[in-house]
Amino acid sequence: MPAINVTDPAGRTLNLGALQGQPVLLNLWATWCAPCVKEMPLLDELAGDYEGRLKVLTVSQDMQGAAKVEPFFAAGGYEALEPWMDVQGELGFALGGGVMPTTVLYDASRQEVWRVAGDYDWSGEDARAAIEAAIAE
């Protein structure tokens, strides 16, 4: 996992490189991306289902930052997700992205074990099986 800083609307910083000891599902998204918006409720549910066993991080690539992300989260009523942002797009470049959404599953030692480019059914059997395998390691 890239050691890149992301921020939240309150200005708190999280260095992704410091996330160790727990699997992480990292999702790059944007408010203008229809497939991203479609996935958010599923990712919120997933984060709630795996609370304490899997960290689900959704990181916005919106260049307008909090001005776009805060109202989006408020309207969505997400209970388990936090509004992290990468307004410079560093994370997208580090992951070799370009397609949104892009979601990467990392194991507890921060090694990539699974990647999805484009929207995905996070409530489906394949997603849950990959997550269960990463958690079991």
C-alpha cells in the first residue's frame, strides 16, 4: 500500500503507510463518477459488516475536496465510512489507476491481494470470499 497522506474535511491526516495489522479495502472514487456513487452504499454496508476486522477506506479524488465530499456524505447518510480525500490525485497515480472506481484489497501486512477496476457488487459472494481469505491470513 502506498505511504500517501489523505485528509478528511476537518483537516485530519491519515498516512496510508501506517495502516498495519489489519486488512484494508481501499476504494478510489469521485462524486461525479456514477459507478462510484452506486457502490458507496454497498461499501458502507461492507464496512459495517466487517468492523474491527477490515478497514474500508473510501478516498475521494474530487479536486474540490471537502466542498464536494462533505455534502455527498451528508446526503448519503453513511454510517461506517469516513470521508477521506486525495485532492492532488497522488493515490490514483500511485495505484496506476485511471479507471474509477478502483478498489484494492490489502492484507494485514499491506500487500495487495486483489484489485477491481470499475464498479462491483460488494454484497456478492466473490467479494466476500476474497475479503474472508485476506482476513484469515
